[in-house]
Amino acid sequence: MSEASVAVEETVVAEPALERLHPLYLLTGLAATAKGSLGVFAASAYFGASGNWWLVAAMLGGYFGLSLVGLWVRWIRFGFRVTSDGIGIESGLLTRTQRLIPFDRIQDVSIEQGPLARAFGLARVKLETGASAGGVEDGVLDAIALPRANALRDLVRANRASGTHDVAVALSLKEEAAPAVFAMTSRRVLTAGIFNFSLALFAVLGGLSQTMGEVLGIDPFERRFWRDMLDAGDPIGDFIVAHQMMAGIAGLTALVVLGLVTGVTQTVLREHGFRLDRTETGFRRRRGLLTLTDVVLPLRRVQAAIVSTGPLRSAFGWRSLKLQSLARDETGKGDHVVAPLATGAEVQAVIAELGWPPVDPATRWLSVDRAYIWQFVIALLPLWLAGAALIVVSPAMGGALTGALGLLVAGRYLSWQRYGYALETDRLLVRSGFWRQTMIVLPVRNIQSVDVSENFVGRRFGIASLTLGVAGGGGFGGHGIAALPWPTAYALRDELLSTY
């Protein structure tokens, strides 16, 4: 054998073994499939109510049988291997796909555990890469053992931190323990749940009680509902039943309680154990009661920060902070909540970790034109006319509609008083809203485009609006500045686009 052949043989490295998903993927995958089977279950319930149980059995058996076969095929044809250059994923039945994700392309590793996965010690692993910005998950391992998931995360982080491609060395490197950038105690989570009062549920239940209360028998604004619900002889129950007004108050109270309970429940399930840490690449967020999520938000992909509050939250000194990013979280969104309920100082501390200067409380805000209010009044003109006509036919309904419109205009006025913007050296600040107060912190370098638009009403007032085009997030099209005088709008656009 020649020396060249020996040299070639010495350089040949055995390919790492192909690893498969855990066999319990068939069970966890079936549970995930059931979440999207509402139509099947609804049809089964319909046929079951009509006595066609054989059809119900056939539908459910066929659906879950086919789902199980599909999961089994994917399980036997899916695998991954860790090489010295990255993580390779092989998949496909008829068309075999082999994809290698280099370590230097992986931003970080996100880990998620649902209730069933937690019971079996499994995890769903997502390799966060640049391709994920468009919603494409190009590196997802649905069910692997939790220790292996943690080892993969350590491996990726070690390679990014040290630049080494030696797996043995990389696995020995661990993230140093450090204080959390932000964390929420159980009491803080409950407080956040109270502020997250479910207005949507309140509106839905209120509408159902008025439109279908008679049919469903669940109208809490009627005395009959409380007579059936409360025991006879109960003084409070007798008082409610005897007075229609008290029945209405009790119904309103019941809806408020349901809204509070729903808000608290949703918040506790989502934010329990909330902790935000700083890693070598970004923020690591862990949260969840039933479904645990462990997500990393790369700092270099953050586009803007949004600080939100409201009159009630602000009175208690609470804020929330969300980061708009090119990266996606565990739900596929580009909006990352990194501080659901925080003080102003805590919000500033998180922003400081981005390397951004804090927002100066003495910032000089420039106001938008007062036509911001008049545009809104003119847009409501058809409703004003309808209210005037109703007053003639039904004074009570017409007065209620007119009063509601007056409240909307008052809210618009309060919003205008707070609406403002400030252009600093390298970033734009925009604050708006009264009931939902927001402040956007937007580095100018992240603004891709600036559009100036005006409608037929705005032209009469000589005003225009700016719409800021920023990549990522869950809808930056709504970010901009409204009701600017024409010269101001065009001058601000030119300044924003010429800064970088």
C-alpha cells in the first residue's frame, strides 16, 4: 500500500451514528394531532347525538389510524446526526432530503415541553436559524430525551462561544450561573393575571346572554336565571330575584368574575416561573406551567422594543416589554414578551442589556397635529347622524349612541394629548394611546422604508402620516406617526432615510 493511500485512510473519520426521535413520538405526535381535529370531533359528536355510533367509531378509528400510520412513517424515515461541522437532518419517504445546519448558522436552541412530553421526559427542540424569520422551521426535532436536548443546546452554545468544532470539548463547556435579567414571582404572575382581564370573553358572554340567553337558559341578567341557580330562602338570592336591577348587577358581576378568572388562568399557565437570562448570544426565556418553553432570542436580530401600559397599570407603576425580532418564538411569532409585568426600572434594565441607552424621562416629545382628533370626528359622522335620527324615534337608544360617540371622541382627545415622537441621534421614539399606552424604541438603522400617505380628509387639513417599514415582528405595518403637517412629514422621512 502506498504512503498516499495510508494518508488518505488516516484522514477518514467515521460518520457519526444517525439518531432517531424517541419511540414515544408516536404517542406525543398523536396527542398533537388531536389538537387540530376539532372538525372531526364536532362531526363525531353530531353523529353520536343522532345515535349513529358505528359511524362515530369508523370516523375516529379511521382518523387516528391514518394519523398513527403517518407518524410511524415519519418516525422511521426521520433522523439526525451531530457532526464536527453542524447538525444534519435526514427526512422524507419518496423524496429523501439531507440537510446540514452549520453551527455558525444556528443562533441558538429552543426547548419546549408539553404536559405529555414532561411526563415522559421528552422535549421538542428547535434550532433557531436565519431561515426561521419567514416562519420556516428548518431544524426541528419533535421528541428527543430531555438530557439529549440539553446536551445539544450546550453543544451549539459552546461552538458559538469558543469556535471549536470538537464535540467532546464543546460538551464540557457549560453556561456560567448568573442572576436573572428579569424574573417573576408567583405573586407577580397572579398580579399580571388580574391586569390581563379578558375583555374578549366578557364581550362574547355578554353578547351570547343577550342573543341566545332565552334558548340556552344562561342569561345572568334575568331573575329566572338566579332563581334556578340559588337556593330558595337565601336572603341574597331572594333579594336578587325580587329586583330586576339587582339581577342585572349580579349578571354584570358574574361576567367580570369570569373575565378575571380567565385572565388569571391564561396568565398563570403561560407565565408561571417566568425567567429571563442573558446568554452569550441573546436572551433566554423560560416560562410555562403545563407547557414549559425554553426559547432564546438572539440580540442581533432584535429590531425594536415596545413598552406598553395603561391608565390602571401606570397608576401602580407597571409596564410590559416586548421585543420585535427577526427570530420566531415557540408559537411562530416574531413578537417576544420579555417582561410581562415589570417596573420602569426593570424595563430599563432589560433594554440596557440590548446595549441601547435608557429612555430619558426628560425626553422632549414633539406633538402631532390637532387634526388627529378632527379626522376621527369626521369619520364618525354617519354614526352621529344615526344617533340624531334615533333620538327622534327612541330617545333612550339615540341618547345612548350619542353618549358612546362622545366617549370615543374624549378618548381620542386624551390619546392626542399623549401622542408624540422624538428623533434622537440613532433612534426614533414614538408614544401613543391612552387606554393602551405604547412607546416604541426603534433604532433608525432598522427602518427599511418610510412611506408618506394622506387621505382625502387629511388633505383638507394639510396633514400626512408616516408608515415605517421594519422587518420582522407580528405586523410593523401599523407602526408610524399620524397627523403630521406636510413639511414636517417629508422632512422627517428624508432625515430617517439619510441617517443610515
